[in-house]
Amino acid sequence: MDNRAEVREFLMTRRARVTPDAAGIPAGPGRRVEGLRRSEVAALAGVSVEYYAKLERGAIAGASGAVLESLSRALHLSDAEHAHLLDLARNADGIPASGRHRRRASKSGPIRPSLEWALSSITDAVAVVRDQRQDLIAFNDLGRAFYSPLIGDGGRVPNFARFQFLDPVARDFYPDWDLFADMCVAVIRAEAGRDPHDKGIQDLVGELSTRSDEFRKLWAAHNVRAHGSGKKRFRHPSVGELTLVYEELAVTAEPGRVLLIYSAEPGSPSAERLGLLGSLAVDDRARVSPPAG
């Protein structure tokens, strides 16, 4: 991915999003730009118009941490967007500078036994591990049952983004498909900013851009976000609709991989349905497992 183009499009879309009212600037008559003018962003960030124009052309290499912090405030960037801006600047520099630290490249490989054991120990919640390319690479028994529409019968490694945009089943599984789609693309955009040379991410973006109009439109928006925590609705083919809360935890021993845990509010209908799905998963495992002895 072209770093200068990424910087240019990110800054332009963020500038267009901030209204003069939000920035505390009188709009005045005859405005012909959407959002703020370059001169207004420069004044808010405390830099010259020429310097900000240079940054918005993509020449962000060498920008200090203080300048990037001021720019983030001027553009009302979220924490995830600020982190993305730092990643773009770090990759433009090519070396750690101005207080920005290089992220260690993640390494692909099999799941460690200890991580598999940890997943297996989680019995009342959906627990899965994904990597930075959105591949679903490990899951507990309930996770296998829950994501059965995505996992299928094997073959190609299951991928959250491919399922989201290329499998019609996703629109049934995700009642709030549009929300999920926007979140999925924003997470991939953030990952691409951290490591623009990751071939797996490049291939995924290229494939989805070619095959999905929805993905291509969302990708052009340059939105970024961290998954973190929240609440989502699902419609599972075996147990019906569930509302689950999620927590995303970094697997610090393997940069790029995260543990996702979905659970239900105790005593809620979703908790009952999740328990039913767990019972079905136990029954399925018992049918396919040979008897001991």
C-alpha cells in the first residue's frame, strides 16, 4: 500500500468530517469546501499552512510527536485514529523516531498448546483467536458451534472478512450487517496501517475490493477503529437470536493475534440460548468421538 496516498486520503477524509461549528470556527458565507479548510486545520494545530499542506500531500516523514498530537486534536481524532496516524508516520519514517516505537512483526505459526488449553478451559462463553488478517485460527467447543456458519466443513481457513462480504449467510447471522461491515473494514484499515507490508492483508484487501462493492465503498472511507469491547446481536441457525457482549484481549506472546470472548448477561434469554448451544456442542462432540477403552 502506498504510504503517501494512505496519509493523504486519511487526512483529507478526517478534515472533511470536522464542521466549523465543531471546531469553534465561524463558518462565514461562501464556503466551498466540506468540513474545514487547510488553513483552519493549520491554525488549530499551530503549524503553517504550507507545512500542513505538505503533510496532507502525504509527506509525513519526520513529523514530530508534538505536531502529530496537535494535528490529532485539530481533527478531533479518536484514540484509534490517533494511533493510526502514528502508525502511518512511523511507516513513512522507516525507523523509530519522535517517541514512536516500531511494532514487532508478527509471525505466523501453529497455535501453542498452552493457548489451546486456555481456550478449552472457557466453557460458558464463546472464545476464539483471530490474527491480524482476520483469519479465525483457534476456538473452544462453544466457539466452534457458535461460528459454525463461518467455519463450515473445513477446507479454506475461515476468515471473518471474507464471510462478512462474500457469504450471503452472513446477512442472516449478523442482523446488524451494516454495522458489522463498517467495524470489520475499520479494524482491517487499522491493521494495514500498523503493517502496510503484510502480504496477507494486502491480498485480503485486494480480493475483497475486487469482489465486493460494499467493501470497496467502506474501504474508501478510511475509517479506523479498535475492536475492544461492546455488544452485538447474532442470529444463530440452531438457537435463534442472541445479544452478546464481547471483550478483545491481545495475545501478547504473539503480536497480531487477539482473543475474542463473547458472553451473555446472566439469566437473560441469550444466556439460556448460549447454554443450549453449548449442550448441542457437547452432544455433537460425543457423537463424533470414539468411545474410550
